[in-house]
Amino acid sequence: MPELPEVEGVVQALKPEIEGRTIEQVQLSEIIRLSFSEGKQCIVKQSEPDAFEEALTEMTIQKIERRAKYIFFHLLKEDVPYILVSHLGMTGAWFVVNSPEEIGEAKFKKHIHATFQMTDGGYLIYSDIRRFGELRFLAQIEDHAPLTKMAPEPFDEAASDYFIAKSLLPKYEKKAVKEVIMDGQVISGCGNIYATEALFAQKIHPARKMNRISEKRKRELFEVIVAVLRQSIEAGGSTISDYRNINGEAGSMQNRLKMYGKKICPACGTDTCQMTIGGRTSVFCPNCQH
């Protein structure tokens, strides 16, 4: 699943290509339409397919920004602002092309679910192989409550204090540290990959309870999380399976990972172990991490 660095890479690639352009027409896939006819909501949430297509027509994309693992497309139509919120799920990808045929990988071309034709030519396309991603058209962020509960950006000055305060709450103090730092209401954008890397760097066992970690170590852990996220942004993110940037390129952070997906600990040579924490597989070194 794309985490903060991967989403940041998509946003930075989209901005010069799409900001300031106007949507002429929107077309959703038959799979999306079928899901709504069956009483489900596949990818497009909170809007009927016809209403979604009509609403986005003639919208100007004024600004694109990232918030945690979400992409916010700030739109304007007849001087009224709106927001299209995109979450990439596990396999979502955006492409900016002159024609859908330009999408290089067949698996992405096969799973196009939203096509935005631009008034000046070309297309903005959303593809999603496993269809766990989301597109929400909102008048304001408050129209989708979970978006208002996200933690500050990890790079914000107040984010460390916010993390410490959250970690002391009864809701979190007896939870495993791995589960807590992957909670978007505690730290924004840190998922399984970078939580695994940060805990290994700090030699902290992923199942250690928050109330068994000192404030000093928590702050050090937070600093490492920020450092790992910054490093991944610089490397274009991690391509573990299906993450791609808008030009179809993969990231390279996966080549720098020390613990995620490893069978042998690079520090001591011990076989790594796995356990499920917060519904996710956690890899760790039983010798180095305590």
C-alpha cells in the first residue's frame, strides 16, 4: 500500500502537469457503475456515477496537495471551491497521458476506472488493479469526518509533541508500538514499511507496549520515522509490487530497506521473525529488537 513518500511522489509529479487545467469530460468504468447498481461503492464514494461525472465536468484543478496518504485536488467551478480526495488503496495509480494507450504496463491499462479528459487535450487517468482506492468529491473536508481526525504532518514542528500526547492516552498506552505508529490519528502517513524500518533502527520490538517505552525513546523513534520518510521521498518511494508514479516509473527506496521483507537480519545475521500486529505482518529481528 502506498505510504506518505509514495503519495508525495505522485503529488509532486502531478502538480506541474495538471494544476491550472480544466476537466472537459469524465468517464467512469463499467465496474464502478455495476457496483453502484448492486448497492455497493467501488472506488467512487458518496456519489452516484452519473452525478460524479457531471459534477467534475468543467472543474478547474487549481491546486494539488498531499495530506497524510491522501491526495487533495482543489477544484473550482463558477467561483465555487470543491475538493476531489484520492486514496490510492493498495494498487491505485494516476497517469497523465495524451492517450490511454500510452500507459505502458498492461495491468494498469486493463484496470482504468476514471478517465478525465482535459479541455486543452490529454487525459488524467486513475487506474486501480485491486480496486481498494477511493475517489470522493466533496464540497469541504468536513463532509468526510475521518479526514478531520488526521494527525499533523510528521514534518510539522508540533507533530512530535502531538505524538507523545496521543501515546499517553488510555486508548493507546497499552497497545503495541507498531500498531500505534501506523495509526493515522497518531502519526500521519506512516504505514507498515516505514514503521518496520524505524523500529528496527531504534531496536524496538514491534509488540512492545507504548507504556513500556520512555518519552525519550518515543521522541527518538519519532525522529527516526521522519528521517526514514524523508529518505524515501528523496528515493521516489518504495515499489514493492504495484506502486508507480504518473510516468509509470518505480521508486528505489525498496533497495535501501533494512528489515521490511527481509529473511536475515543485516545487523546480526539472525533469522528474522514475523507476527501479526494490528492486522499487518510485522517483520523483526528477535535478537536486535527488544
